[in-house]
Amino acid sequence: MIRLIALLVTLALPAAAQDFSGLARIDMAQSQVFDDGDTLVVDLALSQTVPYRAFTLDDPRRLILDFREVDWQGVSRAALLNSDNAPDLRFGTLSPGWSRMVVDLSEPLVIDTAGLTTDPDTGTAQLTVRLTPADATTFAARSGPPPSATWDRPLELPSLPAPAIDDGIFTVMIDPGHGGIDPGAVQGGVLEADLMLQLGIEAAEALNRTGEIRALLTRDSDVFVPLNDRMSLARAADADLFISLHADALEEDEATGASVYTLNAEATDRAAQRMAERHERGDLLAGLDLSDQDDRVATVLMDIARTQTGPAASRFADALVTALRNNGAPLNSRPRREGPLAVLNAADFPSVLVEVGFLSSAADRAALASPDGRAKIVAALVEAIQTWSADEAARAPLVRQ
């Protein structure tokens, strides 16, 4: 991990006023609740990804969509609702930090699929929930909040002790995407959060068995960990590498195979601004307290850090694509991608997001649900990390300090 021991930056101009919002906003032009034959579709275009959960309740029958958190300003019930299956809907704040949409159902309809997809170029997201007809008994049996619901309790983060000193052991933070109140993609009864947790645990165990790598997890159970806190956990653990695991679902199932994302160049400036706004000043860069500095100082320092961590992340992403191919894991037709993904915003350690497959693909879903299918991905992660960490160690003396 890069250590910034002492660095003084003097900026003559005051920090410019920033108008950022941490809340996801609804794009009404791209959002609608409508009927597709006897199927009800809730399609919401969001300005950014946001944790959510979807479930139905009985007596009266209704669909519940909970978010952390949505800004409802400008959302119109009349413009949004165009359905006979849904006679009415309402939305608003559920509790501090939480938002809710309630869609009334005229007939028993159960959730068939639910998924949140992110545009890698814009960072915007699309939440699509499809409900299909069922009999009253089935609807009642499948209704009710998820058993892992923790919306009325404070969020608890996993406890990961930070090393008191740098012991020289290469440390990887594995981040199983989603969790708890945020199930991720849902397809065929399979939850992205559950699969990624299983894969993350198996990967961490395999890495720790090498005896030369320490692997930690941002979560080791079905809990929700906010994105910024995932990065904070990696920083506290002195991580040399951050790997976030995901398996998306698309409305059309043509997309298959794994791909590896890094933060694109156009996103780095926006990422630095978001990080400076949302993080505590003492937790933006390891080894440097920015408590008394303004946003412009913080963003300059993060840009400097990224001159090393950005290329290092790209080198690891390339190594991982090669390792996935070597181990027979299915690859996407375009396995190397870039995007403004929030989980890659950290500047002081290399970060990648691995889309290990698509739950909307029956073949990918079956592979990810099987130990043999996950084993190919785990083997690729071990191979890539060992190869890349050795190459980076050899490169280190050549890097100007």
C-alpha cells in the first residue's frame, strides 16, 4: 500500500462550492409502473446505485420497495403509474436514512425477478421488478419482509482488527457485493448477495491457505455494509488490494461470463470529489490526516495517489482476465471494462470489481451455484493475486519514492 509520509500542498484559491447529493434520484422520463400482459413491471431509473429490498405484503396485497435512500423530489404518481394491475402507489421517507415505495396490487402477484443494473459509462442505475400472477395461497405464503431485515436497527459493521504495524504480509480485502437489506440481483430464486458471500468465503479461505497472503472479508454473513465503510475496512486492515465480487442480472439474458472493471480516467475526478465529501478527513488516505484540509487539498492528494494505484489496478485486472481464461472460467466477450463504479473510488490501494457472471444467464447461474463452477473463479483469483503481487514487488524498487 502506498504510504504518504509527508506532503504539503498549498492552494491559493478557496475551495469551490460543490452541489453534491448522496441520495439517488428518480429519472421520471425513464421510469414507469406498467403492465406487460398479465405481468406487472416496476421500472425505476436512478441517478446512482442504491441498496434496496423488494417484497410483498398481504391483506391488503401490495408490493414494498425499500431504499437506502431515494430523493423523491419531482416524482409524480400520475406520471409514474400506468397499470391496471396496480391501482395506486405512494412513496416517501420510511425512517431516517430509509425510503419506501408502496404499490397496491389488484390481484395476487408474486415477485418473479428483481435486479439493479448499473451503466458502467454513466454510473446511473435501473431497478426492474417483475411480478407474475399467482393464486391467493401462494401469494400469502411468499409474502412478508425478508428474514434478514434490519431496517429498524442500527447498521453493524464487521469487526476487523487493524494490524498494529506493517508486518509485510500481502493483504487482500475481498468484498462480497450487497448483503442484508441489499440483496442485489434476484433471479430464479437465487440472490446475488448470497452467492457472492459464498464465493468470497471460499476465495478468502483459498488465499489464506497459501501461507503467503492474508485475505479478509468486508462481510462474513448476510449483513449490509455501506460502500464507503467497505473501503474504510480495507484501509483499516492495511489492504494492498481490494476486490469486489458481483453477479448482475439483465432483462435480456444474452450476456454471459466474467468481466473485470477498473475505475476509468474520466471518473477519477468525480470519484475524488465524492470521496472528499462523504468520508471523514482522517480516513481518505492511509498515513495522512486531512482533518484540517479542504476538499481541494484532499482531491489533489488522491489524484497523486492514483498515479500509482490506478495503473496497478489495471495490471491486476489484466492478470485476472488471463488467470480466469487459464482456469477455464467463462469469460464475457469483453472481459476488460472500465466504469465510474463507487466501490472503486479509493485512491490509496488498487481496486477492481469482478463481475463473475450474470444471474440472468441460466448457464452462469448454474455455474455460480455449483462448487465446481466457483472453484474455477477461486483458482483464478489465487493465481492472479500471486502473479501480480510478485510482479508488483519486483517493480517496487523502480518506482520513484
